[in-house]
Amino acid sequence: MTWEPTAALWRVTVLPVALVLLAVLTRQPDLLVLAAPLALAAVPLLLRPSGRPEAHSRLDADRVLEGAPVQLTVTVAGTTHAQTLALTTATPDGVRPAGGGQVDVVRRASGADVDVLTVELTARRWGRATVGPGDLTLSACGGLLRAGPVPVPAQRTSVLPLSARYSGAGLLPRPRGNVGLHRSPRLGEGTDLAGVRAFAPGDRMRRINWRTSLRSGELQVNATTTERDAEVVVLLDARFDAGISGRVDGPASGVDVAVRAAAALTAFYLRLGDRVGLVTYAAGSRTVPARAGRGQLDRLLSALLDTAAPRSGGAEPRLPLPPGLDPRALVLVVSPLVGRYVFEQAAALGRAGHSVVVVDSLPADAVPAEGGRWTAAVTGLWRLERATRIGQLQSLGVPVVPWHGSGTLDAVLLELSRAAARTGGRR
């Protein structure tokens, strides 16, 4: 991209020459007084830039959390003697400036060969976002020359649906005993040292820490954490949505809340050392096998980022039961509970003996999209039918809890753990 003359350049070059010729032809020297200031306006051309401007852009992070700041950096080369830089970049709904809208930045150039523009953005909604492409326009010589629009390449980032960290009780109704492959934060019999504490009745002699006991004068024992081989499977139902999805300036939709809840729960149980799997139902079904570790969290979040409620109509798609489901696994069905088959699947899992908890992700203030005069009446009937199905599901012993963040599952898991203990389930 080269520097080109602007209309102002033609005015300060052609017009003075025309005035001089007119003054000579008409023998009116007064016209030279008018031509002199216009000719002086062309003096900045002595610092004419000679480079070819090129722009490169980058985001400071490939993966960010919802609500986190994102910085777009545009590096412009070939800006020697440039005076102003004007950047215009398209931004998606998920990543935008704090005030919303597209990026429009105008600033004075440094005059060096390389200039840097920084734009502060905010990750406002989960998903995969593309910032750009954009255009950059440069001016020099007092506006007599311009270069542009210089193309600014687009950059991609992933906004993870982890705006708030989930915390709650680490109870599981039926883990595989106290011996397993993964560490648990709960104190008890195990091999991972968690500290030293005073001796208490019931402690085994082999756990006495003699060195610390001799130094303190009191019996001290090694405190360890238990180990368990527990599996948690999250079934995310995103076949239908309720509310307006994809909006950052309004209430969250049912699928938005479901994705955020699934992300928070998977991260929580992976931190406990459990194996976590994910099955998503949208246009089709996708299964991420249950595993443990940091790499599993990356796989689960990548699967959640690709979740979107299908926009096509037609018959309600079924929810196939995941194959090879561990009978002792804790199954969390996260859904806005729109449709009929999600209730049938939760009931079938409960009858099969699985520990099932249904997490209702429908926001209390969810409103339907604009419709006709019967929309309010139909919505009211649908809510009544939905409440009836929830009651039937609870009567079968499958708890349904609305999602409200940290501690959502504590009371339910406590009741399921007590029920498993009463029926002889292994803790």
C-alpha cells in the first residue's frame, strides 16, 4: 500500500499555480497575495514518507475466560513521518470494547518507522470469536498524503464459559471405595501425605510420626488423604433453547446457562481428581470419554465451545443413552428442560439404578422470542406442562435442582449419599 495524494494536496498545488497565471494574465499582483498562503501549505511535503505501510495484528491470549480483558495489538511498519493512524475493526458480539460496537481508534502517530496501536476489549460471551478483519488508514504531510486502507488480518480467540468458579461439597453417592487412582481432598486412609496432626483414638500405630513426636513431646501422626476412583458424567442437553441465545446485552438463555454450568461442574470435579466425561446433545451427539487431569479439562471446554442449539425445526430429536456408562457414576443431566425426551432419559437412568441429578438451567426471567398475540398464553401452558413433568420426575426419586452457582448440588448429593449408605451402597 503506497502513499497517495488527497484532495487537499491538489488544492495547495493547482490552485496557487492557477492564481499566479491569472495574476500574470490580468496584471493583478493582488492575486499573488492569495496564492502565497496556499503555496506555503505545501511545505510539509518536504517530509514526504517513502515507506510502504504494512499492518500485523495479534491478541494477547488465545483462550480467555468470560468477563476477562482482551488486548488487540496492531503493529504498523513503514510509518516514518506519518502523523495520524485511524483503525476500524469489526468485532463479534462475544468480544467487544467496554462500550460495545466496533473498534474506531484515531491517534497521533509517533513518527518512527514502526508504530503500535493497542485496543482494550472485553470477552463478554463464551464461544469462538474472530476479531477483525479491519482497515487502517494513515495520513502524513498535514493531511496532504494518505495511505490505506491497509488491511488488518483477523485474529481468533476462544472465550471459555468459566466466569465464576464453582465450589461445593465433594460428595459422591457411590464412589468405588476409598482406594482408587485419583487423589481426594478428604482426609482419611491413603498414601498422600496431607500434614501432621495430634494422635486421636482409633489412629493406627504405623502412622505415628516418631521424629515429630519426640521433638514435641506428644504423639503426632501423619495425616493423609483418601483416594477414590470416581466417575462423573455430564449430559448436556442443547437441542432446544429458551430465551434469546447469543445476546450479551440481555438475560442469558437456557443453553447459555447450561454450558456455563457444565463447564463449572466439570472443572470442579476434575480438581477433586475424579474422572469426568461429557455427552452433548445438539444437532447431533458428541461424547468425550471420562478421564482425569488438566488435559481432560481442555478437551471438555473445547467440546462445550462447539455447542449451539440447532435452529432448524422438525420433530424433537431423541437423546440416545451413552454407551458403557459406569453403573456407579454420578450422572448430571444439565438442561433447560425443553422437550419431552430429556425427561424420559433422566427417568430411564434413574430406573436403571444410576445416581442421577437433573440441573435445570432455564433462567427464571427467560422470555420467548417475539411472537403473536397467543405467545404469552402458549408460554404459560408450556410452563405448566414443564412443571408437571418435573414433579413426575421427582416422584421417581430423580432430583431436579435449579442452577444457581456454587453449592447447587450440595443438599441433593448429601441426600443421595445418605440413601446409598442406607441401601448398602459402598462409600
